[in-house]
Amino acid sequence: MKERIRITEVGLRDGLQNQPGLVSTADKLRLAGALVNAGIRQLEAVSFVHPKAVPQMADAVEVTAGLPQRAGMDYMALVPNLKGYERAKAAGYRHVAVVLASTDAFNLRNLNMTLAETEATCQEVIRQATADGMVVRAYISGAFSCPYDGKTPVSVVHRLSEKMLAAGASDIAISDTIGAGNPQQVIDILKPLLARFDSALFSLHLHDTRGTALANAWAGIECGVRHFDASIGGLGGCPFAPGATGNVATEDLVHLLHEAGFDTGIDLDALYHAIAVAETITAQPLGGRYAQWRRSQERRTAPQPAVCAPQDQRT
Ligand code: COA
Ligand code: ZN
């Protein structure tokens, strides 16, 4: 039997939050439907942040109410503080994610808190959520590099990971928010962690800003990571991390993993269809390299328009 890799689709939250134009609730639900039809079973749907900070997430309650329900479906919401947590709980979530960036500068820009304040807030939310019986992820944002302070020391990522695990987090998402990481950094961060903790406690959240996401994902696989985030069509970016572009495209990661003999439970053809839905709702061309290849194949095999023979032209 093939080994299963967990994919958390983050296009609806991480992907859409950076879109300049507001996407309607109905369109977000259309995309969620296409992703669920493709076999996505873990999906970060919304964030409960201040609507002034991220206007795209202002309809989080309405989106949540309309999400397609399927057996085994696991929807997650990002929460920046206790207020966001209470909103997520009231909306019905059983899985939330807290976020802490690696530096003061990034946390101040993102959450209006220093790193120490963010750590304390995350611990508080994790403790409350676990007491309520919820599953909690902790994103370590800027784990490879901070958009303001440069390369992140591995020791910082280890310290924050250990602190969030001690508070009760069940998944540490090591996040390359600005897509500046390289495979050696993946190894340097994850090898020591996986030597001490269960690999199921860690996931990789990779952006593809500089084209290194798949190489980084594979370094994660070699280290023993079996859970990755991805975003349909490579949608995304972070409004508080200048220059950040989308996550690794879900279709690229799924294709790579299937080719390498892993199972994801995701139907690549149906996922390819979901890219078209994402393009329609964001009115922008999307798709990673796999989608580009599929399109070139389609162009090659499409029926060519009839060309008149020279004698026809003479008549
Ligand atoms: N959702 C909605 N409103 C919230 C909130 C939340 N999670 N947290 C705080 N607020 C409200 C408070 O109730 C208060 O409202 P009032 O003025 O009507 O009393 C107001 O926001 C200010 O509260 P404060 O605690 O001082 O928040 P802040 O202004 O320091 O902002 C955050 C902090 C975290 C709410 C804001 O920076 C934020 O939403 N950041 C999210 C950034 C993001 O989404 N980044 C990408 C994902 S990592
Ligand atoms: Zn991200």
C-alpha cells in the first residue's frame, strides 16, 4: 500500500487574503466545492482576524456556514487572538490555527504585537482551545527568513516550536512565508526536531516565491515530514510580508508526490478543474508548472481548424 501524505489546502485563506478585489461568498464556496470534489479533506477555510486588517475575510461566518459537508472533512480557521478564537468557536470550528512569526518586526506588522506578546497570546489560545477539546495548529511564520530582519536562526524556530508543543499544539506548521528558504534549511530545522518529536506533529507550509518550494518539500519528505500545505493554482501571498507570492501549487505538489509513489487521496484531474474555478473567481491566470504542462498538452491534441486546400481557394 502506498504511503499517505496529508495535504492541507490553504487557498481559501492564505490564497485569497492577498487578492486585491473582494471575492464574493458564493464564489469562495464554489471554489471550496471544487476542492472538496477533488478529494481535499483538510482545508483552511477562513481567518477570524480584524476585517480592517484583511477585508477579504470579513465574510468568514457566512463562508463557514456554506462549506460543503462530507464525511471526514476537516475545516480549519486561523485565529490571531482569543477574540478570533471565540469567533471561530461560535462559528462551529473544531480545528483552529494560531500564528506567530519569528521576529518582533514581523509580528508587529502582522498582529500589532511583539514576539513575546504573540507567544503569550498563542499559548493562551492553545490552552483554551485544547481545554475545549479542539485541535490546534501553530504556524511558525517566517521560519526561514523574515521579510524585515532577514534569515531566521534555526534556534528561534526550535524554541518557538517547543513552546507551542508544550502548550498543547498538535501540529507545528514550519512556514516559509516569503518563499526564501532552501532545502538545506529544511533539513537543519526539521532533522533535530524529528529526532526528538513524533513526525506527525510537524507540517511544512511552503511558498514558491523563488521557485524553491518543491525542492524544499522533497527535503521535508527525506526528513520524514508527511504533511504539507498547498494552495490551488499557487494562489496567494501575505499582505504583511512584502514580495511574498503564492504557496506551492497544490497540483504541482500532488503530481510530484503521486509520481514519487505516494498517495494523497486527491484526484489530479478534478484538481485541475478547480484551478479553472480559482481563475474565474479571482479573474487572474493561475496554475503551477503542472497546469502549464496540461494546457500545452491540450493545445497539442485539440482539433486544428480546417485549412482549405489550394484548389478550394481557387473556386
Ligand atoms: N476579530 C475581529 N475583531 C477583533 C479581533 C479579531 N480577531 N481582535 C481584536 N478585534 C477588535 C477588538 O474587539 C477591538 O474592537 P473595538 O475597537 O471595536 O473595541 C479592535 O479590534 C482593537 O483591538 P486590539 O486587541 O487592540 O487589536 P489590534 O488593533 O491590536 O489588532 C489584530 C490586532 C490581531 C486583531 C489585527 O492585527 C489583525 O487582525 N491581524 C491579522 C493579520 C492577518 O490576518 N495576517 C495574515 C494571516 S497570518
Ligand atoms: Zn502562507
